[in-house]
Amino acid sequence: MQKYFLRTPYGAYHNPPTPDEDCELTHVERGSACGEYLRRFWQPVAIASEVGELPLKIRMFGEDLVLFRTRAGDWGLLDLHCSHRGTSLEYGVVEPAGLRCCYHSWLFAPDGKILETPGEPAASTLKDRLHHGAYPVEEHDGLVFAYMGPPEKRPKFAPYDSFAMPDDRLVPYYVTYPCNWLQVQENVMDPAHAVFLHTRISFSQFADAWGELPVTEFRETPTGMIYVTTRRWGDNVWVRSNDILFGNIAQVGHIWEDGRQPKLYSRAGITRWTTPVDNRTCRIIGWRHFHPDGDPGNNADESRCGPESVDFFGQDGARSYEDRQRIPGDFDAQTSQRPIAVHALEHMTATDKGVLMLRKLLRAEIRRVASGGEPKTSQVRARGRIPTYCHDTVVRVPAAPGGDDEALLQRIGDRITAINIEGAHQTAADRDARIRRLIADYADGENGARH
């Protein structure tokens, strides 16, 4: 589609009709191309602690569902409305074997088998001929995951390395956004917004170093893609990469990193899924990582992480509208792009390379599945887990007097990225330790070459 450029002062009257959204990437209901792709992955649907003795009504991929845990400890995720007369099972009674409808006492097992139909004659075979809609469920580190794709295609839960880091505590949280999933997910591949939205136009929402415009690259990885930002802060060079893990996982480095202290390959600060609730609503749900490397200024607050809450600025709509107008955050910038962002109206620039790359890769994956193929997944393993590539690294490499510092930053970023995603050490049991040694040796060599 040819891009429309308005060239007339005060010419809003001449704007053409608003085009349709990019349905291939944004629509997620059953039968849609993107929805069918994302259903091929395990998706987080709730924080486990939210589900007690009462069922929990949820909505995912445009479907209304009820999540529960039997008194025997088994998880179940069922179609919300009873197969008998449509009463909502959110009012059901949790029992050892399943969930019993309040209206006529039908009892449903976690797999959808109808165990009892008490009002029927004893000879009735209805319960043996009918199943209620159900999806498989697993719990991992305080999050409840469901697989909502074709039963015969159900994969194993992906064992990413960031789910089991030493000295790391995974704290579940989620925040609901009233907009399409993609405009939230692709923000992770837009590092330029951190310079402006998070720093220059308001205040240093994280740290002053975020306001330095970095040298930026984008690279494919075995799991999806990363951005690479390399910026100077005094005599230090801070290299940061965020991950996109296909289908809809993102990993973000430490929010509170300030580039002040040397640090070798500090891992993810956030692992999150952008889960579609429906076409116009999504939920960021995942884990905040709490470990020693992640909070140099002692700013993190585990107590603020949970349902509809996380411990850093601008991630929800809880502040007053006027306050959000004066000091907007991610929530405001992303949800205000329209309920579904219209790509045909955008005028992309050099800072949008990561967003464009993400859309291109995602479209290829959606079409692969639509044509009968399998979703692309990483085949690399280290200690039985899939390596991921999100990190923050700060090395002391002073600028060379009279030298081209931007070229130096580019070289440092390129070399640290190569160490991060390439080489035989990617499958080593001590992968992270080897990466740290290689980075340290490289930084020493970069400094030594000047003397």
C-alpha cells in the first residue's frame, strides 16, 4: 500500500478514510492466522495464588473460560458456560474430582469429561456421550499456563534458561492493557522510546543513562530476535539486549541498570508474555526476576508485583488521567495508539527498524503455521535448557582521545553480541560463565590495544 503524506497546512479535512488494521498480525480469535499461531504455545492465564476455593473467570483469545483447582489439587480450564443450560461455571462448586455446576449439579472433570448428571434417569448415557470444552493446564513458578491449540500438536513446556537462574527469585505479576497485543509486544523492540518517553520528555523514570541515544542494532537469534543498544556513560560502555522469544514472550533487562558499575552479563529482569485477551485487550503476564545483579540502586520492590501491579513507573492506568497526560508512561503511549494500531497510517523512521523486523519475522511464522508447518523453535540446549540472550553488560573502556567514539561503541556492541549468541560455548553447561570470561578478556584486550 502506498503511504499517504498530507502536505497541506491545516489540511486534516483532506485525510483519507482510516484504513483497516493489519488483521494477519493483530486478530487473535479462533480461526484467525495470528490466533492459530499463538495457540500453538503454552500461554499464561493467571497467577496461581489467585485461584483458591472459588473458580476464576478469565478470557483468552476471545474465549470466556473458568479456571479452577480441584480439592485433589488438579488444575482445570473449562468453557465458561455449562453444557446443560449455559449457566456460568464461575458459580460452580469445586470438588475433589472437578467442578460442579450450581444450577443442576452436573459435575465436570478437568479434562471436560462429564462425571455426573444427577437429574437424569439412572439409565441415561448422556454423560458418556458428551464432553465439555476443556484445555490442558500446567503450573510453573506461580504462573498457570494453558495450551489452547490443537490437542494433537501440544508441545512440551519450553525450558528456557532464564526460568532457572542461580540466586534468582521469580515473582509473578500481570497488568491488563485495553489495546491489541502487538502494539504492546513490539514496544520491546523499540529501544529509542526509552530515550524519550522514559527520560528526556519527563524525568529519568529509570536512570539518567537511559537518556543517552545509543548505537543500535537488531539481530536474529535461534529463539527470535534481540536489540543491541550500546551507549557510553563516563568511562563505561553499557551494552544491553532485550529478547523476543517466539511466539509472544519478551525478556527485558534490568529496569534499574544505570551503567555506573562494571557488570558482566547480568541476565533478564523481566520475562513476560503479551497474552491476547481478545483483539482489543491484552495482558502482560510473567515474572519479575529478583537477584543481586538486578538492582544497583535498591529500587526494586517485590511487594508491588502481583495482579494488575508491577514495581516500576508508568505500567498501568492507575494514576489520574491528568497526571498521565503530564507524565505519560508505557501504558499511555501504547494504549493510545488506538485499540488496534493502524500500521498503514504510520510513517516509520530509522528508529523503527526493530519493530519492522519483528513484524516481518512474526508474519513469516504465522504463515508457516497457516500453511501446515510447525512453529520455529530453538534447537540449542545448554544443561537441557534453551539459551536466551537478554542481558546487561557494563565494561570499562574509556573513549580514545581524538578517536571516533561511535565507531568504538559499534565495535564493542558487535563483539559482545557475537559472544552472546555465537560460538561453541552456547551449548556448554557453564555457558554464562564462559560468556563472562570471554567478555572480560575482550574488554581487557580492547583497553590493552591502546597502550
